[in-house]
Amino acid sequence: MPETINADMGASVWKVLVAAGDAVEPDTTVVVLESMKMEIPVLAEYAGSVTAVHVAEGVTVQAGDPLVDIEEP
């Protein structure tokens, strides 16, 4: 079952760096959020495959919104 990475705070999605099917390692940046002119990288916590990306560049997210699903091998 995939684990979902959620937004920690309200912010704009500045960059989406992964797509469904991509392999990620721990500490891979999957999304970069922007809040108050600061870039906040969102990192994968473990290795796996991206199964879904729930956001697009330019959208605004709130705390708790899903960003990316990753399934462990």
C-alpha cells in the first residue's frame, strides 16, 4: 500500500520533480513548495516508486493536502 507525502504547511507548488513510475531514494526531493519567498523541499522518506502525483506546479496547497504517493518495493 502506498504511503502519501502530505504538505506540512500552506504554500504554492513551485516545482514537481517526479512523475508516476519514477524510482526515488531516501531524501530525494519530490516537490518544492514556496512560501513567503522561501523554497521548501519536500523529501521522500524511503526508497520506492512514485505511484501518484496529486499536485501540479502553480497550485496552492494547504497543510495536510496530499502531494505524492510512494510505494515501497
